[in-house]
Amino acid sequence: MLPDSERAVTSADKTFLLLRKDIVEGVIASGSKLSEAELAANYLVSRAVIREAINRLESCHLVERKANVGARVVNITTDGLMEIYQVRAALEGMAARLAATNMTGDEIADLKKLLGTHFQIVKNGENYYQEAGDLDFHYRIILGSKNNQLISMLMESIYHLIRMYRVQLGMSGPRVTMAFDEHKQIVQAIENRDAELAEILMRRHIMYSRDNLHKKLSGSLNSEAKAG
Amino acid sequence: MLPDSERAVTSADKTFLLLRKDIVEGVIASGSKLSEAELAANYLVSRAVIREAINRLESCHLVERKANVGARVVNITTDGLMEIYQVRAALEGMAARLAATNMTGDEIADLKKLLGTHFQIVKNGENYYQEAGDLDFHYRIILGSKNNQLISMLMESIYHLIRMYRVQLGMSGPRVTMAFDEHKQIVQAIENRDAELAEILMRRHIMYSRDNLHKKLSGSLNSEAKAG
DNA sequence: TTTCACAATATTGTCGACAATATTAGCATT
DNA sequence: AATGCTAATATTGTCGACAATATTGTGAAA
């Protein structure tokens, strides 16, 4: 059973999830305006629930609202993605540090098992890393930090933002090149309860990925400064 | 003139700010239920604007909502404050790192000037550090990071949360013991454009403060694990 | 032709009423 | 008396209408 907070019970919950999905996957284009009336018609709900959904999207930093003007999906820029990765490095680095102390033996064993399945995939000649598997790896460490503030920041806003970028920039899918060895090192550090090293390795892992993205994107996307 | 995002233009804006003030200052007790009807009557607005305000308070992690049940002000616990400080250390450490690279010469000069006025205060025999001054110092470095994601996370949620704890635990006011030397070191690192050191020092500065709080609070406040 | 003012339109903000859900109170049964 | 069911009450969720604000379009003056 899902935890109480994750289950969509109310109409606004469902609409929020639908809207988030459509934004993340680009069905609603980045930068486009969100008309309350229009959305209410499309999603077959009243403006009130659309407004509540939009408010929550704003909390995730997926849309920006201006009073008496309306909401727009955030613009995708290289700079924006780089900023997010910088924050991610700081937070997930700390998560790895805390996980090294706070994960139980069982949780670490599970993590190693996950790593084993990933190794099988790599060994079997498939030279890619499933995105889902990568996410699973990171999720476990984030949850392993046992810090609810950290968990909610990463899971409720940053990860959806990143997914939006990945999907819309075509960086998603199975061709993601793997960093299996980096994952292995991180798990080893956690198993050794070496918090300091776990943080350093996790941060480096994320910053490598950031540099990769930067290389692929430089030139292909404007990195304009935000206009007033 | 205030930036567009800071000006409260709509009724929901104003109510949000009022409610936040009252929660942070303990006028509305931590753990207490927020009845929409009651608040609507007290603040002389409709339930719709109360609901919007509560939604925003939830984004700040100041209240928690449960579908069809209602919203409660978050509970204050030692563990909670420790968690927040851990996140703060990670984010502000990163902010200091980025500030060392991204602050302009003028901004650094201003920061040094601010440090000078603090030195005057300390030298003049007042053995305390004004809380406002401390905040001002941290704000400048956060803004100096030039990372909007980082800025919004720290300014829009973490800092209000911390202030709530400080006010309600009586840790506020002018008796805050100063860490002038630590501030000085941090500024020096930024001036030297030593990003690595700036981060280490800022993180240590915050973790010292965290340990201080922990000592003062241990025993005086329950640190129960969150129930179901 | 350009620019400014003003009217017309469209969009967001706010409200009160009703629907759906949770909580409480009372009663019957064991 | 304790437990479980049902009805009554209270609270949150949703809706459509109206108010307030922004945007657009039109026309007059320079």
C-alpha cells in the first residue's frame, strides 16, 4: 500500500499528477501559458481544481505564476539545468553522507543486490544502463539518508524538474551511458560506513553527469539570462 | 522597489504573509489545526484565499495537509531542527562555494564592509551579535551564489522554518553568541576566490551552530520519531 | 506613421453555496 | 461496561458566478 501522502485521493491531486506528467513529457510545451479556463475544459474539472493543481506545480518549480497575469511552464535553458545539477550535487552528496551512517544493514544488502542486477545487465553485453535502474539506485540512497527534509526536496521537486529536462532534450531512454563503476564505489563507501567518502564520490558522480550534459548541450540551446 | 515576486499584490498574498508571520512567531501554535472557516473569519477573507494561503504554507513546509482532513502547523522537534540544519549546511556550503566564483568585486567589497560594522559592534563591548546582522551576512552569500534554485530553496522555505524554531524555542533575540571570526574567515576565502575552502568553512560554521542548538535542546524537547 | 488615451475584451482573483468526506454522538448488542 | 453500527454534525473539496486586473484593439492627435 502506498503511503498516505502519495495516494491521489482528491480531484485536485489527480489533476496535478496529470498536469505534471504532461509538462514533464512535453505534451504541454515549456514556456507555454497555462490558461485556467482552457485547462479546466481539457481536463474536465472546474477552475478551482486547476488553480490548486497549478499552485502545486509552482511549488515544484515546474511553472511560474505572476499575479493577475497567469502561469507559464518554466523555460528550459542550459543554465537552468546546470543550476539544478549543482543543487542536486549538494543535496545528494549530503544524502550519501547520511546514508552511510543511517542505512540499516538490510538496506545496504538490498542496495548491493540491486547493483548485482545492474552488473548482469552490463555483462550481458547491453552497453547501456536503464534509466529506471539508475533512478532506483539514487532513490534508495536518498531514502537511506532518513532525512525527511532532504527526501522531500529531492523527490518532490528536483527529480521531476530533471526528468523534464531529460525527456525534452532527448537525453532520456536507454542510450544513457553507464556509470556502473561509480555506483559500485559509492555503495562500497556506504558499506564501509565511510560518510566522508560517500559524499565525495556521489558529488563527483553527479558533477560528471552534469559536465556530460553541458558538453552535449552547449550550442544547441540558448543559455540566456532571465529577462526582468 | 521590491522585485515583482516579493510584493504582495493579491489578497491571498497578504493573507499568506500574515499567516506565515503568525505561525513563525508562535501566535498560531505549532501542531495546532488550521480550520479554514475559523481562519476565514479571523482574517476577514473568504475560504478560497485561506485555502490558497495554506497551500503556500505547505510549500514552505510550515504546515502539513491531509486530504479531506485538514492542515496542521508542523510539530517542532529536536530531530526536525537537526534535519533542517543538515540541509542548510549542504545548501549554504554550496552557496559559499559558488559565491567564491560568482560574486562580483563590488559585492565582495560590500560584504567586507558589512563585516567591518559587525567588528565595530563586537569591539564596542557589546558581546552579542545582532541576529539581523547574521542573517544579512548569510543572505548576501546566498544571493552571491547567483543560483536561483539554491536561492529560492533557502530563502522561501528553509529560512522561515529556522526562524520559527528559533523564535519558539527562545533562541532568538540579541543574546546570540557570535561567530565573528568564522564569518571573517569565510569572507577571506571568498575574496581569495577559494571556492573549496569557502564551502568547507561555511559548512563548519553552520554545523557548529547546529551542535550548539543540539546541546541547548537535548532533554528540553522530545525528539520522537514521526508516527505513521 | 507613430504615439497616446480610452474602450472593449479576456483572464485571473474572490466569493458564497453545494457536494463529498471525515468526525462525533447516540443507540443497540454482547 | 465495552464494542460496533448508524445517524447527525462538522469540515474539507468542488463548483459556477461575479469582481478586479491585465491585455488587446480602436481611434484621435501630433
